[in-house]
Amino acid sequence: MPSNPDFYVTPPWFEIEITDLSSSPAGDEPPAYILSLGMSTTNKLKLEGRVVPKRLFTSLCAFVKGFLVGEEESAAGIAGDVIASFLVWGDLRDFFKELVKGILPGQKADWVVFGFATLGLATTLYPPADPFVAIAKVVVKVCRRLGAVGKRLAEILVRQGISAVQKALNGDLSMMNALKEFLEKVVGRPPIQDQIERIKRLASLVKSHKSFACGDWFKIGEDIKAEQLQRLQKTVAELVGAKVIDMSLEGLLRDCLSKLGKEVKEEIANLADDVRKKVMKGMARALNNGVSTQLMAKVLNDPLIQTYGRTAFLQKLTYAADAKKLKDVFNGIVGPDDPKAFLFEFHAGTWEAEKRQTKVTYFRTELKGRSASAEIDAILEDGTHIQASAGNLLNPQKWKTHYGERIAVSKEKGATRIKFLFRKGAQVHGDILTYLQQTAPKRHGISIEVEFIDFPVPYP
């Protein structure tokens, strides 16, 4: 060992260091950093004449063991194993270690690790593949320590990695480059603990579904930034982990996200965590309510919803995601026949539901009374029946008769109150307003309210 004491002050032979307890909560393992040694005044021991933190010494030993053997379970050990994976030494180590395990009786080789070690050695002769293999090995190393949760992701990566490199050797770099870009987004940059958490999240998302194999997350992440993809993944994982949505809804939600345009995904990803979680839960509820992933994506990608405000639309959807005939309203919004009228009905129903802190239970439902039938634009959970109109109403006789029938049917079917919502700026004949505000309540014996509300879309 060198006799010069300065050698131990700034060791040139070692550039990965582990912070001590001063940067970690009590009991937590210190994370790995690059050249960021911090010395505390407690928990120290003397090593070769130099005082160092005990936890630092322990973590350093774990790092070296992970580097040399590749079987250390701590964060520091994983850091050492990952660093070794970037070198030919790591590939040789894993190749021969797993090969011997496969030969010896009573030993069980990890063929996923063996496959990537083989791939890593092969790509030493083909430098363009090295960046992809390097980042893929980080994911596999972490998956190996996740047990059953990480097994599927690791196996998929080996299969796709071999296919990508084979194509690359034949001159087609597209698959390899696409996989590398996706994995870089998923894994992100050090510290290693953050990378481990992101890989855990992806592994749990693909455990029960073929999402990675069929490319759902691939499509979701191909045109947005890494941090945006990670936010979407985090929210889906949280909804599944909290059992807010089940695995089938998770698959539908991922499929829907993959069909959204770049701007839509960016807008959802950039929402505050609590808002994103709320609106994505609303999307999942609507998908569970019969709205197909294609229809949901078509509505959110539509220029009319962009004008209306996608975030506002998704927030209002949380008040109507379980409503019957929601699919009919969505079809109308993207249909050829007056889509703005359908959007205004959605807007009016959810506007009143939000105001009263209740939910929309029905849209455009046909009710049959004793002497007439009437279509009610929206019905709220508290018994409010809503009639919504965005256009001009200039024929008082026609609309007084029309609304009179609807009021009678609503009362007969148990409405607690009736609300007429008109677009602010629409022309509504004075006689119609007089009828609704004065004559009809007395004639039918039910509370009737009239209000003009803002509609953030030019009309007609």
C-alpha cells in the first residue's frame, strides 16, 4: 500500500463514492453518487490511518463485492455490479459464472444474465450496439433482484435485445436505436436509487401484460421527454398499486395513452401529480363505462377539445365518467352533426355537477310519461334534470310547448329540480324566459332555474 498519507485523501484509483449517514434518513442505505464524499462527525472508524464513516466503509465494501462478484443486494452493491456491467470484465464475469452454474449439479444458472453477458461480449466487436446493451444491462441487473416482479421484463429485454442486435448486424439500426431511446427515458440518470425505483415501476407494469413486448409504453414514450414518460408511468403504477384501477383497466388506459398525440400526452404528463392522478382515474372510469380507447383518444386529439381546453375537459369528465350514454355524447362530439351542441350538453351537465358537488348519472336519456315522452339532456345524482341549449331560441310558441312537455315528464319521473342552461351570448326570446321563470313553476309545481353560462368555444 502507498506510504504517502495524501494518497488516501483524494484517491485517484476510485471515482464512485457512497455518501454517509449525514445525507440519508436514519436507517436508510446511503445512495451512490459521483465524487460527492461528505464526512460526518459520528459513526466513524479508522482505516489505514484515515478516519472514515462506518457506513461509508460498509457501503464501499458492498460496492467492491458487487463489482467483483455481482451478487450484492444493497444499493451500493448494485452500483458496483452496474459499473462492472459497462466493462468487458463484467461480461466475462457473468458469462463464466452463470455457465459454471449451469454445468455444476445443484446449481441454477440465471440465463437472462448469461444472455446479456453473451450479448455484451458479442457487441464488443460491434461498437454501435454498445450503448444499447449497456443501458439494457442496467435494467436486467435490477430486474434480477426484483424476483418474480422483474422476471418478465428481463426476459423480454433479452429476446428483443438479441433481435435488435441481429438486425443491426444486417444494417437495420432502427429497432436497436428505438429500444435504447426508450430505455434511456425509463431508466433516466443516476443516482442509482432513483434508477432502481423507475425500473421497479416499469417491471410491475409489465408483469401481467405484454405491454413492453407489444409496444404500448414504447408508443407512449416515443415522442415525449423522459421525465414526462416517467410521470405517466408513475401515475398508472400508483393507480394500480392503490387498487383504484384493476389490471384490465390498466391495459385499457395504457392503450389509450399510446393513441394520444404528442401534445395531449405532454399536457397530461405536465399536470400536477394530484391533478394527473385524478384525470387519469377519470379516463379509466370512462373506459370502463364503454368508451373505447379509440374513441377516447379521438375525442382528446380533436381540435374542438383543444379549443375547449383538454385539461378542463378531463377535469369535468371526472364528474361524468360513470354516466350512462357517455359514449353517445363522445360520438356526437367527434361526429358530423353539430358536435358543438353535444359538447355544450357535456359542458352544461358537468358544470352543474361540479357546482353542486355531485355526479352526472345520465346523458340524453329518453323518459316516458303518461301522456308524452321527453329527452333529458343530463340527470344528476341529486335528482336535478338539466336541459341545455347553445343555440338561439326565437320561436316562443314552439319552445314553450316543447319545454312544457319535458318539465311535466321530469316531474312525473321524480326530478327534484329542473335547471335550464343556455350559452352566454345566445338569443333566447323573452317570452320563453318568462314562461320558464314564472309560468311553468306555478303550473307544474316544481323548482325551475334558468342560467346563462360561459362556453369556451366560438358558436356556431
